[in-house]
Amino acid sequence: MERTFSMIKPEGVQRGLVGTILARLERKGYRIVALKMLRLTPELAARHYAEHQGKPFYQDLINHITSGPVVAMVLEGPGVITGLRQMMGATNPQQALPGTIRGDFALEMSYNVIHGADSPASAQREIALYFTPAELG
């Protein structure tokens, strides 16, 4: 069964959208394998966003993701990586279709409410950053 990593970003937690987003994911049929609320350290944020290091927006990403608590999760289901990406909608909320998480809840590209791994390799890397094998059952 395919697994992926997802994270509700600080603005999603702050706005009280955690339950709504989790309910959508469960209604779709994805199983929540692991779930935790945490506040990212700058070091963990740097590892999470390592691929963007050196880009002009890198420090803004770090500042944002460490600005408040996030909810990290591992989801499982058939085609979950692609399916979650479709449910999230376009990265830019102005281009995200109504009915997607970002289309319904996100206001700005920098504050787009949710993150999801974009490939099996990213999913594995991100799951390992946030969860130990014991936490994955």
C-alpha cells in the first residue's frame, strides 16, 4: 500500500482547519497511519526544504514553517501521492479549483495551508524526517 507525507501548515492550524482537512482525507478513504502536532526547529525546516536552499524564497519558507505549530501526518491508500496532490489543488491558491483544499481555504501562495510530498522519493524522505519506524507501526 502506498504511503505519503503531508503537513497542515501553521496558518491551517491557526485558522482551526485541522479537523476539516483530516475529515476530507478520511472521507476520501485514506488511512492516517501516523499523526503529530509539532513546532519545527530551524534545523528540521532546513532539512525539509533542502531542495530550495539558495533560492530567493528559501528564508521565507523557513520563517513561515517555523512560525507556529504544524500537523505532520503519514497517509496510506491506493495512489495516495497523486490523489492527495489532486485534493490539495494548485500551489497558487488563485489557480486552485474550488473543491480542493487550497481552492477552498488558502488565500496566498506563501500561505497555502497544506503540504504534500510530490513523489515516492520525497514521501520516503519526509516521512523519515518526522516519524520513527516505531511511530509508523
